[in-house]
Amino acid sequence: MLYLARIIVFVTMVNAALHLEYCPLHCECDWTIWRVSCFELELLPVFHPCTTEVWLEGTRLSSIPPEAFSKLVNISHIYISEDTTLRGLDRHSFYNHPRTSHIELRSLKKLAYIHPEAFKDLPHLQYLGILNTGLSSFPVLKYILSVQAEFLLEIVDNTLLEVIPANAFNGLSENDLTIVLNGNGLKRIQPFAFNESRLEEVYLNRNVDLEIVDTLAFSGVIHGPTLLDLSETRVSTLPSMGLGAVEKFQAKNTWGLKKLPPLAAFLHLQRAELTFPSHCCGLTKLKRWRGSHQTFANPYHHYLNTDHFRLPELWPNEGPFYVDLPTEQPEEGFDYALCNDLHAHEKVVTCVPEPDAFNPCEDVMSQGFLRVSVWAVSLLAILANLLVMLVLLTSHRRLSITRFLICHLAFADFCMGVYLLLIASVDLYTRSQYYQHAIAWQTGAGCKLAGTLSIFSCELSVYTLTTITLQRWHTIYFAMSPERKLRLRHAMAAMLCGWLLCLMLALLPLVGVSSYQRVSICLPMDVETAAAQVYVVLVLTFNILAFGVVCACYLHIYCMVHNPRHQSSRHDASMAQRMAVLIFSNFLCVAPISFYGLSALHRPLITISDSKVLLVLFFPLNSCTQPFLYALLTRAFQWDALAMLSRIGLGRQQAQLC
């Protein structure tokens, strides 16, 4: 027994000596778990054959030579990081390691080349990480041939990596893949990039230059993906094929993605985290159906009917693998969400951000009578005010201050009609599917133009009416003082200031003070910032102050007209009365909107849906009534209209009678 004990002690001492002998220079060895950590090496040392983990940190290697770790039959983890000189991986750098499960290459800024067969025959590999390197082309992974149940591929923060080619993941693993491709310099994902892969989760977030995901990028996928993340990219369109298995879709802060593919593309979607609330309006309508006969499980299944395949002996010029695919899109004109209602097991898709008070799930004109009214009001405003401007500008009469101001008022009301016509046209074009067009409309040039027209026309109309009031007050008050009579040049200077002021107010939301993008009717309802709140208060206060000036002027005019000691003409009195009807009708329409706008700064009293009633029935009402009140129904305007018709050969007899 004593002899046997001595032998055991001797073997233990020999092993200890061997361990010390095989711990390379500049390395630390932990023989309890057979880990070797090396620092600042310039050449790979000879490792102990029993080593299971190799950590190379801060080394200065030029390359990883062929079969560098081939003698380490038990190697399971290889980590290489913070190497400032490593430029390439040679053929068979990681070859035929039957027990290797983790390989990580991190912070290798000079690594620019990986041989196509650098990773080969790694059947037990579960994780491959290539992070923060200088790679400019996607590594070849098809020779790895992992058989593990799950595989995680992490290619992250490679800023020079721009393209994912076709078949990029074919051969990587025969089972489920989780692919993390975050923070690279990707710009394009080519057709069939994920061909012959079984995808579990695909992360593509923080690829800030990624613009194109090809329509066929996910074509040929055997299964999945169940999760797709495109957050913080510049993607503007998604493929309509290959997303049927997606259960969770993320596209947060993806501002270029203004339109989603048809609902049929997301057959199994359960949760979506998106950028715009309007997209959730469409996805929440999606009905997921699970049954034994999923007729519409693949919306393209009828394209793959055997009747479409052509035999080579019948069409020899088109090749033996020709497939006749129809050119029309199968989703056009057909809502797959309505399929199988009788057998459906419905479950509403969870989607964020949820539609808010400013963007409810509805059309631009949410009610039928509004849709009819907005067309009637817009066309009437455009035609009536266009007629007023045409008659007044072609009249041979001397241009008076009143006629000059009425021309400006007609132009302002004409702009309001154009604004309503834009809103009505968008409503007609996007009816029942506004959620698909909401972002493109609200962030596009059309909404900015409409919003600019609405604010400019409204404020110019208010300003012009206030100027007309002041002009009439001045005329009556100084009726017996010819030296104080207003001249046309005074009116021109006043309107020049008005134009500049109204243009400034209309253009401020275009430079970041408030915004026209907040609501579908393109009004500046953004009050999130202090500047936006000041802007809204300024505009509404301007309208209220103008109303106060008008009230004060007409109250004084009324007192003067009914004062027997004040000398004013009957003409001035009757004109003042007509103008009073005109201007008070205008401000009776503006007052509800001003009240609603000011209250919205604290707590909105009505919803956006209800505010559209104000938009159609109150906001532009005077654009229709004013042409009749100040022009079309007056005898002077009718004479001018007959004179204009007589000049073109129409109505000469009536003009002579007048």
C-alpha cells in the first residue's frame, strides 16, 4: 500500500510539472477548468492538449494560421479580442473541431479578410460572434455545418460591412438560427439572402444606412423568422413575401417605413412595435386564423400550381426549370383579413404605439356628411372667389381702397378653398385605407402645402377684414376732414405688412415651430414644446385681438351713425351696416376654433373627430359666404360682371340697360 501511495504522489507531481511546463509565456493558466488566457502575444504558442478554453486578448497577431487549434481535441471556447494587427483568417483557421461550441472575434479593427474555408466542419458550434472588425464583405459560413438544436450568429458593429449576399446563411446550421446583425454598415440585403435557412429570430436594428430589403430577401426560407427587428434603419419598404411566420415585428424609430406590406404578409403576427401609430390601425384589424385547413396560409400558393409549370419538350427555348409567374400582385383588391370569418379564431394583434387622440383610426373625413360637405364647400369657395377676383381685376373702374381690400379678401378665401380641396382629394384617394397612407401624407410636401395654405388664408382673411373695419371707421370718423383721407398707398403698405405677417405665421411650422404633421387635416396642433405652445397661443390670440378691434370699431361706428351731432353720409352708414354683417359672420366662425385651440393647450374639450366638424362647417364657412355678402349680391359688382361679359360679346343688351 505504501508503494502504491508513493506512485500516486509521483504521478501527481509529474502532472503538476507538465502543467507548469505547458503554460506559455505571457499567459495565465487555470487548470481547474483548463483555461489559458494570453496577452500581448505576437505568435500563437503551443497549448496543452487538454486545453478547453483559449482567450487571446490584446495580442499582436498578423493572422490565424491553418489548423491553429487542431491539436486541441477538447477545445470548446475560443475568444480573440483587442488585437490591433490581426488582418486575416487563413484557410482552416477553425477547422474540424468536433467539440468547439463558441467562437468569438471581438474588436479586431484591422481584420479585413476571412478565407471562405476559415470556418469548416464545426458540428457542435452553437455561437459565432464577429464583432467590431474591419470586414468589408460578408464572411462565408456555409462550411460550418452545425448540427446543434439552436445556433446564435452575432455579426455586430462592423461598420464597413454593407451587403448581405444571397445564400449568406446556407449551410451554417441545419436547425434553428438566431441571427443578430445589429449596428453594421449594411445598405442592402440581396435576394435569397436567407435562402435554405431555418430562422428563429433576425435582428437588423441600428443599421442606420440600411435602405433596401429586397422583395425576395426571405424567399427560400425553410422556416421563420418568428421575430424580425428593423428598428433604427432607413428601410422604406418591406418584402411582401417571407414574413408569414413572423410573430413579433419591431421597427421602432424607422422613420422611412411609411407604408407596411398588405395584411396578408403577416399571417401569424401577434405583436408589433412600430414607429407610427397609424400603422397599428391596420395591424389591429388583422385576424389570425388557426385551423386544420389553412387555405390562405400562403397567399402565393395559387401561383405555384402545377398548371403553371411548363414542360421542356413543349417549350424548349425557355429551359427545363421555367415557371410562369403572373405579373399582378395577389394582394391587390383583396383583403385577406376578411377570409374564413365563419371558421376564424380571432385574436387582436398587440401593437404599439397605440393611436392617440391626434391620430385616431379613421379616414381624413370620418363621417359621410363631412365627406360630402367638404367637396361642396371647397368647390363653392374656389369658384365664387375666383369669379370675384376675375371681375374686380378686369373692371375698368378706378381701383378704390375698398375694391383693393376686397380683392385680397377674395384671394385669402380662395386659398382656403384650395386647402379644403386638397383635404377632400386625399380623403377620396385614401378612403378606408388611410392608415396605409397616413405617414406619407402627413410627412410629405402635400400636407405641408395644405397646412401653409390653411394658416395663411385664415390669418390673411382675419387681417384683411380688420383692415377693412379700420378703413371704414376712419372714413366715417374723419368724414369732414379731407386732409386725413386714406390713400391707396396707405392700404398697399398695410396689406404688405399683413402679407409678411401671415406668411411668417404660416411658414413657422415648416422650420420646427409646431408642426403640420401631427394630424391628418394638417393644422398646427403640436403643442409638445414651449415654442409650439407659444406659437399656437400667438396665432389664436391674434384672432381674438382682431375680433376685439372689430367689435370696438363697429360699436364706435354705431354710436357715431346714431349721433345727430356727428356728420356722416347715409352711404357711410349703410356700408358700415353691411360690413358689420360681413365681419361679424366671419368672427362667429373663427371664435369656436380659437376657443377650442386655446383649451387644447391644457385639456382638449373635443376630439379630433369632432374638430373636423368645425373644420368643415365653421372654419371655411365664410370663404363661401363672403363672396356673396361683399360682391356677388351687390349691384356694383353685377354691373362690373355685365360689363366684363359685354366685352367678350355676351350680355351686351343687359349691360346697355344698366
